Amino acid sequence: MVADSFARRGVGGGRAAIQRIGRGQRVPLVRATVAGRPTMLLVDTGAYDHILEGWFARELQDAEAAGRPGAVIDHANRKVAAEKWSAVSLAIEGWTPLPSISPLALGDLNPGPRALGIGGILSPQRLAGDGAVAIDFPAGEMAALDGAEATARLAAHATSLGVATRCGATYVIAATVEGREARLLVDTGSFTTDLKATSPPGRALSGRTSVSRDIYTVGGAVTTRMLGDARVRVGKLDARLDLPMVDDRAHPTPCASDGVLGMDVLAGCVLVIEANQLRIGCG
């Protein structure tokens, strides 16, 4: 069985039900237990590590922080202080046993997760090992698959978005926004597709933006302006979207992206995560 082969390699297998919470296209959640305490974890392909929300980390009784300082970079390219924890247990409902994790614990800069009962962020690519993990939104599940099963899932969805290449611990995919080339981070933790204001397409299109509003990242509130009715093309997908343009900080990095591909596009898709690539097929 696939689950058994994953377990022998020390990688979780099986099938976990995906729930959705929030507004609009809604972000995906799985039920999990961290250090013996049940919670919901956000399934976030844009996260390069497992992360605990501050409110949940403080409530854990059987885990101790290692006291080592750390940091994450949020979507606005801001450095957010975090604490690197010692090993704690992680179990995902429907998944075979997993090794302990050493997550990052954040402060409480974003009030949303606590209000929704979300205790942390799960980086699904860290579950793949040398196999594949499929996030199948139409089927409502996250599953460990072999290569043939993964290809069959994708073949059932006629609109291929193509292949996102791995960069660091995340995946970026080629796109165009209003005819301008863009590298978008595949991000199931984001409600919407967006652009960064400092990116080349963001700078070129900034004159078309209108009303301002705030969105939340792990680093707290970020101001955006809206780019309405923008033509976005990714593989065979050709869509018109209202895009927030994030007021970010320029932050040179080998894995820089121009924005994210979010749940307004991905909600009807299957994502197959493998060691060096992520393939996407949509219905």
C-alpha cells in the first residue's frame, strides 16, 4: 500500500480530509494534534516550514521552547521575529505517524488564526519526502500518492497550469499579468492572487490601482491597492481577476517572487507536490 511505503521511509502517508474556513474561496485546513493538543492547521504551500501561532504555542503544556531566536519573512518581505522550538510531536488526522517537528513559534501579530481556532501552519511539501503529496480541492483531501496515482489525478482536470519549480522550500510558477511576465509563489494559504508593488509587473501596473485596503500576513496588517479586472494567464488558465497590490519592502533573495497564486484560482484544482516540482491541474 502507498501509505505503508511512505511509513517505511519515515514519511507520513494516508489521506487527510481538508476543511475550508474563511471568506470567499476560503483557505484549507486539516485536523491535527501538536504536542498532544488538538487543533486546526492551515495547509500552506507558501510556508517553507511548520509554524505555530503564538496563542497556541503558549497553551501547550507538554512542550518547551528551545529559546533559540529565529525569524520568518512574511509576504510583504518583512522579517518577523520567531522562536525555534525543540522537537514536538505532530499527528495529522488520517495520516500515518510522522516524525517529530521543530517548528517556529510566532507572536500574535495576526488576530485571525486565534479567532478561527487555527493553531499553526502546515508546510505540506515537508510531508512529500521522495514521494508525492496531492492537495485535491474538488475531492476535499490531502493524500500521499505514488507517481501513477498523481498523474491520474492531474489527467482528470483539463486545464493544466503547468509546473511550478522548487526554489528553496517553496514553489514558483511562470505567469503573465496584463501581458507582463511574473513569477508567482503557489500559495494555498492566501485567499487571493496578488502582486507585490516593488516587482517589475507591480511597478508597471501601479498607475491602474484604485482603493486601498489591508490584508493580514504572519507579520500583521499590510496595505494594498486594488488592480481591477486584470488578465492573468498561467499555463492554459486565462482569467480576469481583481488583484491586491501589496505594499512590500524590496528584499533581494534567490527565491524572490512577484506575487502569489492564491485560492481564488486554486480552489478548483489538484496540486501534486513532489521533491523538485509542483504540478497543477484545474477543472
